[in-house]
Amino acid sequence: MDASRASQLINSKKIDVFCKGEPVIIKAVDESSKMATVESLDTGNTIIAPLNDIRDSGVINN
């Protein structure tokens, strides 16, 4: 995922976002390092992950 798209999805619950297949919420994006802070929806753990590991479903949830 590119940094611009990741920034649009910070704290979004309307679009499903995944990090290595695990559902997450993006909390912050560091464009210079191409890393994002994400919170796991399954465990509540917060990790820093490369933007390349993050995908969105493209489906808007109502």
C-alpha cells in the first residue's frame, strides 16, 4: 500500500485493512520510512509494519 492511501485509512473502520492477512486498524503512517503503526483487531496488539505488508479490501462497510 502506498503512504497516501494508508494515511487516508488512519482509524477507518469503514474499509477492511489487513497486515499479513490479519485484520488491523492503521493508527499512524511514517511516509519517510514507509512504515505504519497498526493495531490488530484480533489481539489488540500494536505493531509497526512495512506499508508493503498492508492491504485494504476495497470494500466499504456501512
